[in-house]
Amino acid sequence: MKYFAVLILVSAIFFTQANAQGSTSGSEEKHKEALDTGMVGIYVSTCESNGSYTKLQCVRSTGACLCADDPTSGSFIRPAESADDC
């Protein structure tokens, strides 16, 4: 089951990355729209204050997390439990 959750997370991340092209303000707008949908289980990436993606990306509803090797290229490397794992 955990493997399935990670698989869904990876799929959602790649889908989000593919649709998040554009300016920073466009990315911020997409982030806000995703948060405002109220959909259970939707993946919303997290970002640093400078606009870059955080190294640890998690699905809030499942708690499944991945370390991002290079989040801007969508290269996610392994499951993780905390930012210390990254």
C-alpha cells in the first residue's frame, strides 16, 4: 500500500511539474488554485520563500513523502520520512 501511495505521489508530482510551466506568478496562482479546490488527496507542491521547490515533498492526505534531488527538473529520488532524510 505504501508503494502505491508513493507511486501516486510521483505521478502527481510529474503531472504538477508538467503543468506548472510559466512565470513565477503563474506558478503561485496555480498553487493557490490547487489549495482552494478542497479536493481530498490532491497533491500540492511546497516551495521555499525564493520560489524554489522544497527538497521534501509530501502528500498531506497520505503522509507519503519524497526527497527531491532536483525539483525543478522533476527528478525525485527516494521515499523519505523527514527533511533530514534528504
